[in-house]
Amino acid sequence: MNAAMPAAYLDFMAVKGAYEGAVRGEPGYVAMWAADECEALHVEFEVSQWLPGLRAFGGDGGGELLLFDAAGAVWRVPMADLRTASLRRVADSFSELAARFVG
């Protein structure tokens, strides 16, 4: 089963829409997908097959996916290496990540 989208993420998307731009600290840059594109892109990248329990919501603009786990933590993983061993934690929550958006 895939992680649900965290409430803070859904609230952000409802008010501001997708964010694309710099982030202080990791991952350095975020390109969030539009809410209506998330499911199709999650399937296209075969996230459920390779990283069950995670939900993709965008990328870093440099070949890595951004994902949520069931607890709402944010992770990144190379698109060419969707293995659990390649996951790197970016933030404990979407709110923590969004607080580092520049601009």
C-alpha cells in the first residue's frame, strides 16, 4: 500500500499550487508535480513496484524523485536506482521541507 499524501502537503497545494524552486539544504531544488498529475507519474515511474509504501510527489530537477513515507517524512531517490538502499531522508515532514523553500 502506498503512503497517503500528508495533510500539510494537500493544504499547501490547495492554497499555493505546486512549488518549483530553490530549497535551503537538501535537496537544494524542488519541482513538485501538479496534484492531478501525481498518480499518473507515480505509476509511470513504477514507484509502487520498487518502493512500496512510498508516494512520489515531484523531483529535485536533477534526476531524483521526492517521496512521502507513511509517517509523512520526505525522501529522495535517484530515478535510475529505485531501491530502498538508495533512499535519503530530506525532511521529517512536508511542513519542514516547505519552511526551507526560498522565495
